[in-house]
Amino acid sequence: MMTPFENSNKLALLDYLMTARHSCRAFLPQLVTRDVIMQILLTSQQTASWCNAQPWRVYVVSGDPLEALRADLIRCAEEGRRPNPELDWPREYRDVFQARRRECGWLLYGAVGIEKGDRAGSAEQARENFRLFGAPHLAVVTSPDVLGTHGCIDTGGWVSNFMLTSVAHGVGTIAQAALASWPDVLRKHLPIEADQRIVCGISFGYADNIHPANGFRTTRAPLGEVVTWVD
């Protein structure tokens, strides 16, 4: 049995990881060692899943293969190619969801000096998604089509745990649904099996902490907006 001191230390560590994690939008070129990536993956593998199915498949890309993939993604973005994701994206953002989305966007634009109405500047920042914000590593995450929604939910839990574990190792991350825009491009560069559905990518590496894009933090809704008590 843990003592109160031991328990409080573990709770403090969890609270730190949850609050320290943020979407990193500028990375240093320094590589993360294979040993550190393996440690992150091993811890993430403890993620809970429906019937212990562990549906996630992860393709970790670095070096020349990543540069070739990055170049193709940038090309598709610059050509204005229509997205064709394998999983449905949100139909629209309404009400409080739109407000939260806009808050995130304006905080980012404010940090990097993009003024309201600067469409060229906002478009250039959007293209950073496909440059992977300069990250030296990418994890592309998939789930089996046959497991449907529950497989994707479990895979989302893995994505969250991967990002939290990365914080513990001093590694920055950003989960990117945008990277699933063109499945054929990802499948061209990665050995993704036909029965897998691409969920998202996670760009990761060491954060460039002096870059202005990493100089803001989003807020979180108060519990009253998300919790309903039924006693």
C-alpha cells in the first residue's frame, strides 16, 4: 500500500504531465535516440483497450524516408489538393466548439504575428502542418477497419498516452488529423496494410522553446461545461 506521501507524489507527477503537454508547433532538428523512442512506445503500449484488443498500429518514420514523405505532403498542400481522409472529419464546428477552435487559432496567429485578415500569412501557417512543423520524427497511427468506432477510440487513447509519455522524456509532440488528408500519399511511403484505416499522425522531436509558435497555451473548459452530476 502506498503511503500518503508516495501517493501525493504520483498525483503531482500526473498533474504535471497533463498540464505540461501542449501541441508543439516548432521543433529542433536534433534527433530523438531510438532508445528513447522505444521507451516511449513501451510505456504507451500499456494503454487500455476494449477487450484488450490493442488495435493501434504505429509507423515511426525518420531520416530520408520522412523527408520524402514531407516533400509529398507539402506538394499536395501547395497544389490545393482536396482532402480524402479514411475517417470522417467533423461536419462542422458549432457554438462553444467553434469558439474554442477560434480561440486556439487566434492565440497561434497572435503568437506568430499574423494579423486578422492576413490570408497569406494564415495559409502559410496552415502549410506548416504538412511541413510537420520541422519535426525530425513522425508516427502515423492506424486502426483496423473491422474494429470500427471502438478501435478508433482505443487508438485515440494510445495517442494521448504517447504524448504524455513523451513529456516525461522531454520530447515535444503534436497530434495532426491533417496528415490523414491524403491516404494514398502515406500509403505510398509506408507499408500500411489494406485493412488499416489511418487515424492521424504525431509529429515529434525536441521542442524549439524560443520559437513564438510555442509561446502560447490554450485554455480548458470549466467542469460545469462538460460534467453533468446525476446523484
